[in-house]
Amino acid sequence: MAHIPINHPARPLYRVLSGLVGLYILIFGIFGLVETAGEDLFGRSGDYALGLRTNLAFSLVSILFGIVIIIGAIQRGNLGHFMNLTAGVVFLVVGLVMLTVLQTDANILNFSIATVVVSMIFGLVMLATGLYDKVGPPEHAAEERRYRRAASSETSPG
């Protein structure tokens, strides 16, 4: 049996959190697009949007990714669950990759250390939302709760 909670009572809260992350990314992308309009796609100028350094490519990707995350937050089934897990991993991987190329010409998205930190935080938030928003039939949720109670009673002293 999987150890991911099914029909967790805080599932709506986690969906709201992922929606807020998606909304921030969408707004960041729109502000970045306005700020970097007419510049090179992978430019390395000092353009900022909402406190994070950006370029035209990063702004366009942010708009697309923000829309995808908002769609995932709205989904009631397990599609949103898998989208949030995937988005969390993508944020963490992109943050690590961009951290390794921060001071090189390979920094095509014009990341700064603040952008890396925000990417890591968003990755962890999205991963957490993906872990707790799995949906299943009520009988699977009840079976999982019984399993967890039995496992906790076996490990408790007494």
C-alpha cells in the first residue's frame, strides 16, 4: 500500500497553496514580459520583476508554467496530484541546475541567487501539495486510515 494519504482533510488548503504559487508565477511572468518586451530572448540584462531577475524566455516560460499550475490546482481528481508532484520536481531540478550555472554563459534564464531560492521554496511547496492532495474512493481512504492506526499501535510502547 502506498504511504501517500488519500482524501486528506487538508486537501483544499494544499490546493489553495498550489494555486497561489501558480498565480504568483503567472503574475511574475506577465510583469517580466512587460519589463523585457523587445529585448533578446535569452538576454542577461538586469531586468527584474517582483524582485526576481528575469529575461524574455524566463517570463514566457513562467506564464506558461503558471497557467499549468493553476489548472492543476483547479483539478479535482488525481491529475492535479500528479501535476503538483511533477511541478515540485521540476522547480527543484531547475533551481539546482541554474544554481550550478549561475555565473556562466549557460545561465540562459538569467537566474540570480534569489531566483534559485524562490524556485527551491516553490518546489518544496508544490511537492508537499502533491503528496497530500491525492484523491481516492472513500473505501480506499478508510482502508488507509485503518492501516495507519494499526501501524501506529504496533510501534507505540505499552
